[in-house]
Amino acid sequence: MFYTFEVDGGIKIDSSSGAGENASIRKIILMSDTKDPHVSQRSNSVLFRVEIDVLINKDTKEVCKKLMKWALQDRGNDLYRKVDITIKDDNEEVLRYFSIPDMFCEDYKEVYLEDNDKQQDKCVFNLKLIQKGGNFSEIENENS
């Protein structure tokens, strides 16, 4: 599988076919979620969430800095940003494409593990995004 993760403001991670086993993106989770488990009005209570794990390496270190800066931001015009995600199969055919407006950083985490031959991913960042309420119907979800 190959992934492209792009955030407005010049942040892009692309795990292309040339990356092979060294592709930076390790996991992407996309989900709709209700704010309240006992929701009675779905249209007003649905949020879209994204979680992504990416290796921290020489190719992603600048992206990490930009994402952390965004995660620490608490006001401003670019607090809410559009996120585009493309998922391709091993033949690089697009399986899914999502364009999600008005996302913000819910959590940003970096994990550094002790050097261990059994542990493949030693330095990883995890980013959790959530969509600003009331924008669920604005998500584009198409194949290219």
C-alpha cells in the first residue's frame, strides 16, 4: 500500500513506490465518530477523525517540525486546515481519496524507543486530527 498525506500549508508525506519497506507512513486510521455515545441527532453530533503514524527520519524531520508547530497553535487563521489523503494499492491504483476540510490537531506525540533489533520502528510520530464540528457533510470521498 502507498499513501499520500497532505495538509494545507505545505505539509506533505508521500510514501511512493520507490520507498518500499522504508516508506515513512506506518498507519492511517479514518473514522467518523459521534461526540456523545447516546446521540439523538446524528447530523449535529458527528465528527471525522484521522490518526496517522509516521517514521521520524531524515525525510520526515522537517514535516515533523511543521506538524508539531501546527499542533501547538491555539489561534490564528490557519488553525483549521484541509487534509487530503490518498490510498493506493501495490500497483499504485487509487483505492480511496479523502479531502477533509477544517481539521485541527487533537494530539501530537513522538515516540523514541531503545535500539532493539526486534523493534523495527524506533522513532515514530503519531498525529491525531479531528474535524471542526458541523463540517461532516463537506468531506469529499472519491476514487480518482
